[in-house]
Amino acid sequence: MSPIILGALNGTLSNDAYYKLLRERRNFPRYQRELFNRAVEKGHTALAKSLGEHILKQNPNRAVRMGMKELLG
């Protein structure tokens, strides 16, 4: 289970820990992929391109790389 859920259930989740964990998710490839895909689906191409470039500087996210190829076509 998610550390956020576990901490909330057992009463050990502080405000600081909650926000730290929430910010850490930005580095997870799955979260990045889903955020990129949502921007594409909503028609925000400029945002998706910018986000895709940022993600690919951090890690070789295959799904984002493939999505960028389609965007740049």
C-alpha cells in the first residue's frame, strides 16, 4: 500500500511527511507518463511537449519518448 495511506491509517503521517510524499511522486515514471498522456488527451500539445522534454531529461521514459515522437511527427 501507499506510504500515505499506511501513515494515515496508523496515525503516523504528519503534514510535512504528507507533502513530502506528494512531491516525491513527481519523480515516478508512471506518474510522469500519466501526466504526459493526460496533457496530450486534453489537447495541450505545447504543455505536453514541454513536459515530455523535462521528463526525458530526468529519465528514459519509453512511453513518453514514444509519445513525443508522435507529437513531433
